[in-house]
Amino acid sequence: MKPIDCDVHPAVPGTKVLMPWLDANWQEQVVDRGIASLESISYPPNSPLTARPDLKKAGLDFAGLTSQVFDKWGAERAILNCNYGVQLVHNTDMAIAFTRALNDWIAQEWLAKDARLASSIILPLQDIEACVDEIERLAPNRQFVQVLVLANGEAPLGKRQFWPIFRAAEKHGLPIGIHAGSSYRHPVTSLGWTTYYVEDYSAQSLGFQAQLASLVTEGVFVKFPSLKVVLIESGVTWLPGFIWRLSKFWRGVRREVPWIDRPPGDIIRDHVRMTVQPLDGPEDLSVIEKVIDQIQSDDFLLYASDFPHWQFDGDDVMPKGIPTALHKKIMRDNPLATYSRLGG
């Protein structure tokens, strides 16, 4: 059984590879301003902890990535989620230009070379109208199968300012992928800025929870009933407790959001999916099975390698602790049901 890998990260070697897809003005600025990379804040290219040492070089190379994901791990299809720092840029014009160049680079240097590859459309969230334009521009290419935003941005995603994005995504059958990460306009925690990476990464789940609550309570799934949202690199074990808490408080103040006419847990199970990497569970594998059972849906989890990051420490395709009976659903059936464009 060949899995569908829902989270693979190609790395951008630097702005030099984007130059062919930038207009003359921005090409000149790259040279004059010495803009070597947009990743200096998010994933410093020389940091040894951004990827497994044996996989880091492969993330920079088309042949290395495809050999690892398709040949060694046996994936049938793989979705590229390129975490490049375009959403960190304060200059809106620059963000739009580099985002378009990034998407064109992915289309030409990755997707065009292998039909097994699919990709997210990266969005310049600094400008909602530009986001819609980018979706409309790239939607005709069926290898683009979702749009990608970060878990920690400038505002909760359920707010109506983002609804034009959801409208365009639903129109073209594109799920909204929410990936761990931050635009760093605000602290990742509600208490302020952290000191260490372990704090930042552990706090990412709080951002996912806030976004999930916002999407549900603002009525996004009522307004856009066909929309799917995929939480990528969010962890898994926090979800059952969060669903219970959100549903409990909704029962007490439900007249505040009268458009939510059924329990939030039901809405989440219908519209939201989650990748299995990182599977943030204890060494007691029976606990993992209990957490998955508490989600109350066999359709919820999607296989992902998270290549080339550290979370995928071994070479086993499925993380330990997931019941064997669910392997086919997670590895193949659920991804195909979530990403309709993978079917053709």
C-alpha cells in the first residue's frame, strides 16, 4: 500500500533561485539590498536543528527529496509545503512579489518535473486581495491541492477579513492548510515573547487551538459548508481535551453564536483534518490508541512524513501506537478524501 504524504518540505536555497520569476525591479533590489534569503528568522539555513542531518541536503535537491519520499518511503503522491519567510515580510509589495515567485518556482522546478508531486499555494497574507488573486492564478494547475497559512499570524483566521480566501478556496476545491509557524507580529504565547525554541515549539498547539475555535465560532464552516481545514504539524494529543472544553462552554453561551446549531466537536470532525507528525504522545503506546479513539473519527488523521524535519526520527512510515486497523485510512483513504484534486 503506497501512502499519500501530506507534508513534505522543499527548501529554498536562497533568493537566487527565485530571480527568474521576479520582475526587473525586484531583481535589482535583491542585488542592491543584498537580500540573500527570507529565512533568516524562521529557519536559519545553517542551523543544524532545522532538519535531520541525513536528510537536510535532500530537502534542497529535487532528486534527493523524491528519492527519499517516493523510493525509500514508498509514497504514491506527496504534497509540498514550502515554509519560506514570505509571510514575515513587512513590505506588502515585496511579500506579494516574492510569494508569486515562490509559487512559480515550485510549479516549474518541482511540480513540472514529477506528476507525483502536489503542492500548497503559498499566500501573501499581508494582502487579502492578493491572496485571492494568487488562488485564482494558480487554481487551473491541478497539482496545487491546497492553500497554506501559518498557525500564528496577525489575527484569528475565522474573522471576516479572511473570508474572501475561504470563498476562493472552496470554489476551487482547495483545503486550507494551517501549518505550524508564525509571522512573529505577536508573541507565540499569550504571555509575551519566549526565550527558547522549546517554548516556542511547544506553544504552537495554543495557536492551533485559537485558530480552530475562531473558525468554528465565527461561522466559517456554516458560511462555507464544503470547506476543509488541515492542521499540519500541530501535534495530535491536545485535540480531544480541546474539543471537550469548546463544546462544554458553547453549551453555556450558545446564544452568543446562534449560527452554531450543533456541537463544535461535530463541526470539527466534519471539516477539520490533522497530520500525524509530530505524534506528541508518551512512551506508553496504549495511551496513543486511547487518544485516537477519543477523537471519535476514523477520518481525521492524515499520513505525513514531515520530511526533512526531526519529528520523523526513524524510517517507519507509520508512527508507533496507531492501531493497525487504521493504517490504510490514515495512509491513503483519508488523504484522498480530503484532497479531491489528488484524484485527477
